[in-house]
Amino acid sequence: MALSLYVETARWRAHQQSVLDAFPGLVPVAKGNGYGFGNRRLAEEATRLGAPMLAVGTSYEARDAVEDFGGDVLVLTPYRIGEDPVPLPGRVVRTVASVSGVRALVGRRVVVECMTSMRRHGINPEDVAKLGAALDDVRLEGFALHLPLDHPDGYDPVQECTAWIGRLTAAGLPIPAVYVSHLSAEELGRLRGLHPGTVIRPRIGTRLWLGDHGALDCRGTVLDVTPVVKGDRYGYRQLKAPMDGHLVVVAGGTAHGVGLEAPKHMTGVTPRAKNLARAGLATVNRTVSPFSWGGRKAAFAEPPHMQVSILFVPGDTAPPTVGEELRATLRHTTTYFDRTVDR
């Protein structure tokens, strides 16, 4: 009895291949919870795709990835002086985002991240002149440009990439490769056309693993169904049933990521109206769950427990039976499934 991720494997892999075809030189990304699949599974898929390099989030993830992936492993989080020492083999490439970080990795393979309009990590334009001598003591694999997802005010990520390539070239620095994130296939083609002598390598995770929603199906197993009448108390908080109905216990709780939600930035009237409606329901303890039954999302009877959720199904709707599975709409990057089933 589990929270399960069902995968139409042939369709999922066909999508992977289509992304690889559209983005030559692709570096697959496997980090965090492995986009719901687990990083070990994604390392196996990257191997099947013939990828020579796998990108991971942290040095701790790299330590595990080298056991499952035989090629180079790129750590995306920049090295920081004084960080916990993690033993890593020579095929692990570290990202650095400062001149001092480069100087601290003598003899190591590095990718230097440049500050983009993301304003998260990276060397600034004024640091470029200081890089020359520092790069003599490392094995430079390339430069990285992590770009924003949205493009307001006519922003063109290709122009931003071109500006950085121009700065590096003008400073006389070698550019073995440029690693980019969040370019479309059309934008990648334009960038390569502008810089035909430069190796451009796109790093892709979400689009590669989660781009075909129809290949993936999340479901939670019904563990118990208990009838209640209006006024019956239930759960940790001993709430009262608002009407006759059924309490449905389904696999999937906070340990799986159920009920946890990242903050959202909303624009436009419709998204704001929907958010207000959800907030209004929450104030009367009718928070909508990700689990569907009877053609609509079922409400949480109370906040999710660690490994299960209790849903309330009104008396005018026939409840599911124990052992049935309820389809769930879950965010894959925050969900830990009990099992993955290939079909």
C-alpha cells in the first residue's frame, strides 16, 4: 500500500530521446529528490542515453553519483572555501563562482560560473581580468551561464550569453565550453550560430525528465474507509464532521511531500482569484488535497499526517474501497514516492 509513480516507460524514454535530439551536447541533471524518480534511476537513464557527463546539485550528491554513473560528474553548487570536505574522484568537476574559489582548487577540474541576470552565483565582469593567472593552476573545463526562466521587458538570454562570451574572449581566456541552463532549442541554435567555434552544452533536468506529463501517473492507495455522521469527532485535532460522509485514509503524507507547497509568484487576475478561493476554503477547514475522487479533488479532513492523508468524502458521493488507488496531482520535485512502477 503505497504512494506510487507509474511510468509509461517507452513513452517516457521516447521523450528523453526527443529532448536529446533537440539539444545536442545535452548534460542531464539529476539532483535533489531526482525529480521524483530518485537520482540513482536518473543516473541509469543518463547512462542509457550515452551522456558523457551528469550534473548533480551538491558534492554530497556527487559522492553518491559516482557509484551509479561512470562518466564525468559536474557539481552545480559552487565550491566555497571552508566547506565540508567530501572525498571525490578526479572525474568530478567542481563549479566555482569566485576568483578565490578558483585559487583554492589547484589541480582540480573546474567550471567557472558567471553572474547573469539571475544574480545568484558567479564572477562579475570586473573579475574577468583577475582570472587569467588563477586559471593556470586548475584544469578549466569551461564557463557556466545560469539564465532566468522568464523573459520580461524584452530580455533576450542569447544576448546575455553573447555578452559574456565576448568578455571572456576579449580577456584572452580559453573557453573549452560554455554550459548553459534554460535556453530553448531555438535560442540554443541562435547562440551556436553566433559562436560557431564555441562548444555550447545545455544542462537540462525538468524538461528532460518531466516534459511529457502524459507518461507519468501519481496514485495513492486507499488504506481505510470509515463512515461518519455530522458532528462525529475524528483525527489528531478531534474536528467535527461537517456532514455525513466518509473518512478516506490514503497513502501519502508530509514525509512524501504531500501537503507541502513552494511559494508562488502570481500575475494576472485569474491566478489571484483562484488563490483567494483556495484561501477562503482553507479558513473553513476545506483545504483541497492533491487526491482526486468522483471527478474532483477531495478535501483534506485534517492536515496530512507523516505517511498518510485523511480525506473527507461527502455522503452524496460513493467512497472508494480499500485497495483502490486515487490519482494525485503532485509536484515531482518535492515528492518522494514509495515506489516507481514501469509499465
